[in-house]
Amino acid sequence: MKTKSLGRYIVADPDTCHGEPTFRGTCILVADVLEQVANGMDWEAIIEEWRGKLTKEAIAEAVRLAREALITHTPELITETTKRGTIDEGRVTRDERAISVPRLSLKFVRFVFHKNFPKKEVFTE
């Protein structure tokens, strides 16, 4: 696999972090920064924690890519349950079906990036 540019600031290079998406010129995993964003960490604090190796523009690109991946892969992530199964948080529609969508989490981000940029081993959590 050759280095794949995922945007202006994000790449997947098999020689860097086993091909996981990272910020260009660093070993900073996109998934790690997205987790910090998801946990509510201020972007300035994220930049400071990574010693200025990131910019707000790079973080914004990671968030945009995650959003696009969520939109693209939502049908694959939606699970439908019926009366015989578990009803997610008690929500039931008229036909007694509920739709549950997983939270945007590190597991989701890894699923999306591994699906689009697969490695030889399979991700499991």
C-alpha cells in the first residue's frame, strides 16, 4: 500500500503507525485527536497537548472527514430491533420497531477508517 492522502492534513502511510490515519508529518493518530474532540477538549488545549504539531485547520479536517464517514456509512451502522429483540432505550415506533445508532466513538472512527483504508489484520474491540 502506498501513502494515501486523505486530505490536506491527513494521510495513511503504511510506514507510519501501521497505516493508521495520521496528521501529515507526524505520528499523531487522527483517532486520538477525534477522541479528544469527542470528550469536549478545547481545540487550543489539543494543539498545546501535541506541542503545536497540529493546527485548528487540521483538527477541523479530521472532524469533517469523520462527519462524511458517518453520513456515508450510517446505513451500515444502523441496527434494527423488533419486539422479540431488545428495544433500544425503550423507544418503540408504531410497528414496534426501534432504530438505534451507535455514538460517534473511537470504535466507530476505527471501523470507518479501517473499512476505507484496510490493513492486513482485522480490527476487533
